[in-house]
Amino acid sequence: MIIPWQEIDPDTLTNLIEHFVLREGTDYGVRELSLEQKVNRVRQQLACGEAVIMYSELHETVDIKLRRTLHSE
């Protein structure tokens, strides 16, 4: 189930994004980015629809996924 990011409390959204960024260890290219920069990138991806917040009722978990990967799962 996709949860609209706009409906999540701003502090909760920031915490969720920070947890995602720290857990994923995503490669951001040659230059290392700060946590704040990584959070801002994910926030931009959510705002433009590239990424979505997913809730799994089965696992009772929340995650951030790239929209383009949803059909391959």
C-alpha cells in the first residue's frame, strides 16, 4: 500500500527518510554527501513521484521504494 508522503507528520517523515538513507548505504557517486544532502535528495524524489512510501500489512513495515522498481517485485 502506498502512503502519501504529504500525509505523514514532517518530523516522522524526516525520521523515516533518515532511517532509510542510513540503512540503505546507497552509492551517491564520486563525492560523499552529508546525511542532510541525502535526506534532501530522497525528499525531492518523493515530491516528484520518483519514490514512494510503502506500507506492508503482511510484514507491518514501512519502506521507501523507487516507483520504477515496483512492477518488478
